[in-house]
Amino acid sequence: MKKALIAIGDFESGKNLISQILDFFFDWVTEIHLLYVID
């Protein structure tokens, strides 16, 4: 049972990490898109 909880914890932190990376990536893409639109 403990191992299952640890695995779920790792999965949750992994999901958080992925969503943070995606947020960063989308922010970056939006910034570049805005730069091109303004120019």
C-alpha cells in the first residue's frame, strides 16, 4: 500500500512538473508570437 501511495505521489509531482514546463513553453511561444505581430 505504501509503495502505491509513493507511486501516486511521484505521478502527481511528475504531472505538476510537466504542466509547469508546458506553461513556461506556452508563455514563451505567446511572447514570440506577440513580438512578431507587433513588428
